[in-house]
Amino acid sequence: MMKKIQLISLLTLMTLLSCKDKKVAEIPEQKETSIVNEDPQVQEITKKKITNEFSWDAISETTADIGVYPYITPPKGMLIDKNQSQSYEFDKLELFDGLHFFVLEGKVERMHIIMDGDKKWENYLFDKSISEYLKSIGAKLIFENQIPSELTQKWGENPNDIYKHMHEYYAGDVVNNPISMYVLKTANKKIGFQISSESKTIGVIEYTDFKQSIKKITADDILDEINNTGYATLHINFDTGKSRIKADSYDIISEIVKMMKANTALKISIEGHTDSTGNEKSNMILSKNRAKSVLMSLTDEGIEESRLKSEGFGQSKPIEDNSTEKGKAKNRRVELRKL
């Protein structure tokens, strides 16, 4: 009898242990959690719902009088350094809201700010004045800090690429300095601001749709210019330092041919011009050779050589300032002058 009781007790104990193990197995594994970054701003960012892109729908429209473009001036006692500032009718700036980088295209001002007179730069005056003013006209601060280096490092494979991106999209040094980003929306405008007291810069972008202004030059356009002014200015592209016409300029050559074939009495002088890069003698030779190349391309298309003349003037007749890239581009030209 005693052996029977012991056997029953042993079986009961084994059943209880088996049930306990089963219950333990059913408890899901608890993973340890930890706060990766204790920065309050970072924690606030992580609470936001991450979307695919910045949304202007979340920005309230301001009804304040925001004035006229560029909508902001330096604080009293400070000036725009025009020698280090640039204005663009159509360019781009990149903004950052703590989660997303987004690019706006449109009218751009990149302003470098200096003190009026020989005075020490005042960071706090700059920051306080700008922030208070922008808030007063309804601009929303979307980021105020230094952009994390792990994000800026993604702009390129090496420092040169990173700084190239920065100079293309930012008015100031956002790799090494903090930046304040604001957006401003009215009923018909979307405006972005980049503010950096450390870089002493203000970047302003007013969003506008891109409008293509380039149109195909036609035979009629060339003839009209010749009849109205006596000559037509064309920008025919050649290989750098050579007289070989690039493929993208053969459409212009075709239009010159059409004009000449439709106006059989017309005779023209083809005149080549260069910018001031290089020496005067080599530029003179280059311009003559380029004009001759255009002449030969026309005769290859059946235009009688007796109706054509070619000449080169090198860098001797600039129409713009050769000290700027824009001026040099305009000086590199071919003129068709009526004989």
C-alpha cells in the first residue's frame, strides 16, 4: 500500500513540473529596449510620423504682409556684402526638416552679411533679429541645429564631393556650422530660408515652376536678325580649343543652309570670335579656322562658295566682359554678316 501511494505522489509531481515548463515556454521573449540618443530634439523627431517627403499641407498659410522679394533684410547695423553674394533668376536650395531633405527650385538669393563699419560680428543680434522677424510674418522654423554628420557624409564619397553638394544647395557652411531652416507659405507662394549666423549667410528661395526659355533657332529667325541688324549672332559649339563643330550644333547649320537656299541672292561673311582664354595669336588662328569650318559645312550641303566668305577676329571684338564666365560664353560666337 505504501509503495502505491509513493508511486501516485511521484506521478503527480511529474505532472506539475511538466505543466510549469509548458507555461514558461508560452511566455514570449522580452527584448531589452534602450534610448539610443537622449537629445530632446532627437527624441522629439523620433516621435513624428515618418513620411516619404516633406509636405507643404502641414504648413499654415500666413496672412501677414511679407513685403516683396527677397522678403528679408539684414538687421540694423549689418549689410549685404555684394562682392560675396549672388542672385539667381532660377536656381535651387535644399532644406531639411529634421527628417527629410527637400529641394526647392526658383528665384534664389545667397546673401553674405557683414557688419556696417569696422565692428565685431554679433551672432546673437543676427540670430535674434532674424528669428523674431521671420516668426512675425508667419514663417515656421522646421530645423535648428547642425545637420548630423552621418547625413552630410552621404552627399559624396569624399570631402570634395560633400563640399560640392553643400556649395550647390546651401548659402552657408552647413557641414561645420549649425543652420536654421524656415518655410513660409502664402496663398500663392512657397518660400524657404536658410539662416546661419556662424557662416554669416541668409539663403532665400521662392518656389517657381520651371519655364523653358530656349527655343529652336530657325532659318526665319536668322534671316530676320540679318535683315534687321545686318548680322546674326549664333553660338555654334566647337570642340574645346579646336575648329571641329560639335554634333549638337548641326541643327543650326541646317537652318543656315535652309536660309541660304530660300534666299538665293543672299551672300554672307562668316566671322569667328573667341573669348580671352589663351593667347591672342592662337585665338586669332582658332577663330579663323572655326569660321572656315562653318563655311565648309555649308558648301558640303550645296551652298555655292562664291556666296560665302570667312574671317576670324580672335578676342579682339568682345561684346561682354571676359572676366566672367557668362561674358566669356557670349564672346565665343559666330556672326553671319550680310555682304
